Amino acid sequence: DMARQARQRYQCYVEGLDERHLRQLTLVRDLQDAARQQQLSMVYQPQLDARTGRLIGVEALMRWQHPTLGFIPPDEFIELAERSGNIQRLTGWMLDSVCAQLQRWNIEGHGLSAAVNLSARDVNDDTLPERINDCLASHGLTPDRLRLEITESAIMHDPDHASRQLATLRRAGLSIAVDDFGTGYSSLAQLKRLPVQELKIDKSFILKLDESADDEIIVRSTIELGHNLGLAVVAEGVETESSRALLAGLGCDILQGYLFSRPLPADQLILWAQAHSHITSGDAP
Ligand code: C2E
Ligand code: MG
Ligand code: MG
Ligand code: MG
């Protein structure tokens, strides 16, 4: 009968679930409660002026320590959160957590700014500008303290809507970077119309820059392109001194990577900055 057939089909379905699929189901389920269970945290990676070596700010990156599965990479759980419709709640938690940290740093005399990552769904959400403004206001922060990183593919998902949304955020005083630039398919015309201030070259072009002539050509022309459009250019994934020197020579504006520091918990970030004379205790950078 039909009920028995359905049961059999379900049985086959369950047995057919491979390990990867089961892991995804588990992660999607557990992500719902991760913030409440205090399994999420933010780490901060320095961003430096390529010419002077001065600390410009930090990028805030999310971490999830799962109670049984251990560390889950953000590349994995952010995508799951996007697909399962949980990203907006996660972004809300992230914004609040970063703004609270910026406020604590303010009180300690460190006037740092933080770049935060937004996903395609966040950019599509018309309440985003209001949510960001409310978050800043409730922590007594001015909009120049947050910089928004939005991936090229998130913008190009619906370029017209993204463009209007970014313009609203820009008018509110936030600066915007195109993240993972070079991995999407934006045309020059689209890029020119976007109200953004920074291009962030994807780390896949930077990691082996000192060995790859192809990567060097790509990076060189991306820096030129950015500058011709009046944008600051950021490189992430700077791991070696030779890459740093090359990027500085090519006129790249801002550098970020393991060469300087890995992403660090807030208190360790301050210790790092003090050890490298970016800030002295109690002083603004
Ligand atoms: P992203 O925004 O492009 O962040 C840069 C990634 O490069 C980070 O990986 C960072 O740890 C890594 N990185 C920085 N310097 C180096 C280096 O020198 N070498 C290497 N190998 N890697 C370096 P992470 O923290 O694993 O984050 C991965 C991605 O997850 C981020 O890429 C971003 O797209 C997403 N993500 C992280 N936190 C958030 C968040 O709070 N919200 C959203 N929507 N996405 C996030
Ligand atoms: Mg980013
Ligand atoms: Mg990136
Ligand atoms: Mg990325």
C-alpha cells in the first residue's frame, strides 16, 4: 500500500544520506542555538597601511566552536546559514558583538574601526541600513567606525538593487569594500556605478604572488583598475615578506595577512598592536 511504499522510500532516503549531508543537517540545526549557547565568537585581523605600516583597522571574522564537531570553518557554516535562511540572525548577532567590542575599545582609548562581512541576503534585506544604524547608535558609535565588506558575487546577484542599497549605506556614512574581488564576474561598467570605496583582491591571487607571474599580472592590473576608479585597493592573504614588498611596490594601499597577524581574539589583538607599537596602552592608534 501507499503508506508502506512511502515508509520504504523514506528508509532508502535516510540510508542514502551520506556523511556530508548528515553533517550539514546537524550544523543547520545546531546553528540555530549557537549564539545562545555562547559557541560563537569574533576574532579580529589587523589591516595595515602598505606604505607606512600603520594600523588602519581590523577585519572582524566569525568563529564557531561546535560542542562535539569542534571548530567549524566560516566558509562552511556561513554558506549553510545563507541557504537555510539563518544568516540575518547571525549577522544581527555579529553586528551587535562587533559594535559592543568597538565600544569597549573606545572606553579603553583605542579608536579602532572594524570591517564586517555581509552576505548576499543581508544586502537584499531592505531593513539592513536601519539595523546597522540602530546598532551603532545603541553602542554610541559613529558610522565611520564600521566598514562593510560585501563579496563581488553577492553584489552581482542583483546589481541594481545592491547598488541602491549600498548608496543608502554610503549616505549613512558607512564605507564599503568589494570583497573577494576577481572571483566574480562584474563588468567594468557595473563596478563604475557602484558606490564603493575599496576593492579587496581575493587571497587566491595573493597567496602565491611571489612565485606566480600570472598572479602578478592580475594583481598589477587590478590595482591599476581600482586606482583608475578612485578606489583604495586592499590585499588579503599576505603571507610572505616578498609578497608584501611586491604589493607595496605595485602601489597596493592596504595589506592584511598572516605575515602580520592571524585573526585574534579582542584582547590578544590589543596586545599584538601594543607589541608592534601601533598603540601604546591607553592611547588611540
Ligand atoms: P573573507 O571575508 O575573504 O576573509 C578573509 C579570510 O582570509 C579569513 O578566513 C582570514 O582568516 C583569511 N586570511 C587572512 N589572511 C590570510 C593569510 O595570510 N593566509 C591565509 N591562508 N588566509 C588568510 P576565515 O576567517 O576562515 O573566513 C572565511 C570567510 O568566511 C570570509 O572570507 C568571509 O567570506 C566569511 N565570514 C567570516 N566571518 C563572517 C561573518 O561574520 N559574516 C559573514 N557573512 N561572513 C563571514
Ligand atoms: Mg572579508
Ligand atoms: Mg576576501
Ligand atoms: Mg573569502
